[in-house]
Amino acid sequence: MTTVISQVEDHQSPGFLIVWVMSIVATHGGFDWLLIRRDMKMVYIYILSIIIGVLMMDLFIAPMIIFFIGASCYHFGRDFEYLSLDPNYMLFGVMLVTGTVLAPPGSETPFHITGGDKPGLWIWFNTLESLGMEELAMSKITEICMVIWVFTIVFLFATMKPKLVTLCLVMILATSTMTLPFIGLAYMGLVHIPIAIRSVELTHGSFPVTVWLLISILGSRRDVVSLYTDHQALRFGIPIVTVHVITNFLWEKRWI
């Protein structure tokens, strides 16, 4: 969700709570080392995959972004499947990611985080442009996201499942009234991170969770905002997040 809060600018002071949420989001990927540390070959593959991902960002930026978006849809969709125990709910991960294109500007809603919040589409374009994408490619990717968003809604209504349709309407309301930074921070802080913490605690106990929490608190005293705004950080961050998603997929399948 790097693009979700890329609009927070360096000169602004978003406050401790928001910076802390940014810190826990940035550091929760460290749990990956619990999954791969028993096999040094996996550690080398993990690091090599990040290096390859960074090179891909330079050589094949558009395919890399599309793959990142698809991986994000799956990754966050797993949250809904986990909460509902129904594989159909995974489609809400698609709605969550693609629906952020339609998020409104902060000046028109009571849910703004900073005075400079922009519409979701503007943040998407600004982020993709900062990564070096051409305007035509940016336009095509955002159009694809909006088309997928519409077809996902149609499919969900076609299931005729009341709970699915209700959650669908809630998701539409959320993405159409809340700013993109707020959606990202609220979802990560209230849904995704708690699920990740619970999964780690069940498997590895409370000690790694405690260490992660302390690191997150210490990290919030640093310049965490730059991780989400600096262009070079984005170029490294997207491959790292993508490898994080793949690692979790392999762990879920018990392949590592």
C-alpha cells in the first residue's frame, strides 16, 4: 500500500499516532524473517528476489506495477477470506485496492489527515509518474483498475449473498467518502496488521510480536514519512512489499 499514503508531505507533521501507524506498517514485514530464517537458502533467495525486483522497476516498470497491484489485491483479499472463512470474500481485496483510484480529496470530506490530501486518482498518477512511468501507461493502468472495480461489484451483486452485498456497499461507501491516506492507514492499522500479529502469535508466540512493537515505537521517532514520499524509497519499497506478499503466499501454502 505504498501508494496509499504517498501524499503525506515532508514539511507536514501528521502527529504521533499517524506516524506510529506508518511505522508499524513499515516494520510488520520483518515477520518474514521468522518464516525463512531456518533455511539460509531461503534468506539468500529472499534478498536476491528484492534485488531482481529493484532491477525490474528500472527495466519493466509497467509490468512490475501491474504485478504489484495484482499481488496487493490477493494479499489484502486474504484478510477478508480469513475473517469470513469464505473464499468469495477475497474479491474485496480487489475492491479495496482498485477502489482507491476513486477516493475523493480531503477538502471535501471530514476524514482528511492532512490539509493537502488530494483525490485518489491524483495520488495514483503522481506516484506512478514519480516512478518514471509514461502518461499513457499511467492512464491505462488506472483505467484497468476502474474497469476491474466495476466488474468486481457486478460479480459480487450477482452472487445474491446478503452479507457479501452488504459489505460491498460498505466498501463502496468507504472508498467514495474517505481520503486515500485515511483508507490506507485505517485499514492497515485496524484490519491487516492485527490479523498479521495474530497469525504470528499463534505460530511463534508473543516474543516476536513484543520485539516488533518496540521496534515500531522506536521507528516512529524517526523520519518514517520519507519512506512513503521519497521517490527512491518507492522504487525499493514496491519490490520489497511484493517479495513480502510472495513470501506470505508460500507460507500459507506451507511451501516454506
